[in-house]
Amino acid sequence: YSTPDFVLRGTYRPEPFVCKDCGVAEVWTPLQQKWWYETAKGDVFTAAVRCRACRTRERARKSAVRRVHLEGLARKKPRVS
């Protein structure tokens, strides 16, 4: 790994990307990058890949999958030896 570009520049700049789910062209703003790297402590080698709508949809999908999984575990009877 090398030093990320924004570290070498000392600033964030708008980064265009295409949403991997819906194909919409978006821009990852410097303010969003600052939040991701400095507040959320996101990995410096990551970048935005989904638009806001697809991120919301993906978060809801993962939450539903997690809920179903936990409900299944709760229904599962423990084995008695």
C-alpha cells in the first residue's frame, strides 16, 4: 500500500464514481470524505461505491437478513446430551 492521494495533497477533492448497484453517476464530496475518514474512522484505502439510495437499500437488506438469522437461532432448540 502507498500513501493515499488525499494525504499527499493535504486536502479532499470531489471524487466522481458510478454506483455499483444502479449505475448512476455520483460525486463523493470533500465533506463526505472528511466525515468518512475523520469522524467514522473509515479505512483510508476505501472510497464510495454506492449512491445514497442504494446505501439505504443495502443497509435495510442487511438488517432484514440479520433479523431473520437471529430469529432462526432463537427458534433453534438446544441439543440435550
